[in-house]
Amino acid sequence: MKFRISKVLSISSFFIAIALLFTGCPHNTNCTGEIKCVDLATGDPIVGATIKIYVTPPAGFYPCNGGQVSEITLTSGSSGTASFCLALPATPSVLVTAGSQTGSGVIATEVGQTVSVTIKLK
């Protein structure tokens, strides 16, 4: 009888541990990207730059606020940066314009991480 009770307890403990592993703590599955816009010649941040984050159709990506889009447009703030959040990892292209200056690049987001890229405008 003792053997059966210990076996039942060990099996029960195993299933409880598995349940806690998958439901015990929430994991951050969002992917955050940060774009910094700077002047190529001076290195100064560019405030008010238009930042276009896009993928070529028919592909798309998923912002944290829901839906599927092929483009997000942002404006750089007082430090020359703008942030965005994606629900799934993606590698969109980035195009930045400020007056006659332009710059481009790519950003590869990662789950649970904030990935930064600096775009130099000329």
C-alpha cells in the first residue's frame, strides 16, 4: 500500500509542477523596436522625422494593438527616437525622412526584447 501511495503522490507532483511551469508566470511575448534618427554629418538627433516601418505586400506584421498591417508610420520625438511594439517577431524595413534628408535600414525584432537601430540621414 505504501508503494502505491508514494507512486500516486509522485505522479501528482509531476503534473502539478508541469501545470505551474506553463501557467505560473506570464512571459513577455511582445517585440519592441526603437528607431533613433540622427544627422549623418553632425550625429545630432533629428526631431520630427517621419519613420515608415514596412514590409512588402502580401506579407504583413502584427502590431501589439491587434490586426495585421504592412506599414506603420511614426514621428521621432524630442530625442530623435520613436518606438513600436509587435505581437510577433518580424524584420521590417525602415525608411526615415526629414525635409530633404533620408535614411533607411532594417530592424529585426526579438520576443521579449527591445531592439534598437540608428538610422543616419543624409
